[in-house]
Amino acid sequence: MNGLKGMGLVFHPGWLKNFMISFWIGFSFWMLMFGIQLLSGDLIWNGFSKPAELLMPLLMIIVGFFIGSFINDLIVRGFVINLLKDKLHVGWVFSISILLYALDDYWYAGFSLSNFIFSVILGLSLTYAFYKTGSIWANTGIHYGLNVAYGLFFGMVGSPGTSVFMVKEAVNESLLSEILYYLIPSMMFFTVLMVIRFYSDFTKQKRDIPVSFDV
């Protein structure tokens, strides 16, 4: 598979543009979801963390979530898709990658039907972005963006004292929140479908070209 390059870790012309476009897509949709939950009362606002206590949570969010998103994308999409794309029909490759992503989420978030459906829908955006661009940066941007938004509200995987915005979840979750878990990732997928033409495409270039840091 030609090492990490064969898994999609290629600094091709336009890689940074792909990453930034995707970051804002993921970040914006997750901020929209949390904003609606605040307005509906499903999230209760308790203010900001103290300025003196912001540095460590921000570092954990920015660095920790990038590393986590990057490694997950490199394995679940980069390795799996490039390993199987010449052996199986593209539909099976998509399905296997998305299933592995959903199972990985289950490992961390706990299994429930709603979590599984949520992860499958979210996996559509991540897998499609990787497949269409031919490198890891578009899907890692989405993944990192939504994780940063999550971290601002809940810190590192919901750990108390690691967030920037102090919120707590309502005791009884409303139907609106359940709908948002499906609606927001679905809207994001359709957005990725519409803007994919603005991404830099590496799939039509030779895979053995020298590494380039052009953006």
C-alpha cells in the first residue's frame, strides 16, 4: 500500500483547502445542533470556564481531538478503503468502512440503536469525502471540526472541567434532540454532496508523485 501515502496521507496540491472547507462544515453543523438544543432547553447554559482555566481545556480540545480524528480516519477510511477498493465493489467498501466507524463509536459511546444510526449517517459524509478526494484531509477536516465543537461544550469525551462552555443536559431529553441526532448529520451529508466539486481532487493524479506541500 506504499506506507502512509497509500492510506491517503498525501500532502497533494489543495490538501489544506480540503481540510479547511471540511473543518468549517463539521464545526458549523455541530454548533448549529448545540445552538438549537440550547434554545429548546435540552442543554442548560451555565456560562464560561474561568479565563485562568481555559488554556488546558483548549489545548486538550485542539490537540487531542485532532490526533483522535486523524488516527481514526487513517485506519477506518484510509487503510480500509485503499486495501479493499480493488477487491470489492465500491458499495461493499463503503459499507465496511462505515460499519467499522459505527462499531468504533459504539466502543466509546455505548451501544444503542440511535447511536448506531447516528454513526452510520455521519459515516456517510466522512467516507464519501475520502473516496471523492482520494486523500485523508477532507474527511479529517469534517471529523475534527465536529469534535472541536463537541469539545467546546463537553470537553474531552464529556469529562467535567475540560470544556470551554459550561452546560448541562436536561434530565429528560426531548423528541427534538432525538430528531437532531439524525437530521444534522443528514443535512451535513447533503452539504458535502453539494460542495464536493470545490474540493481538490487527488484521485485523478498519479499516486507515486513526490510529496508536495502546495495548498
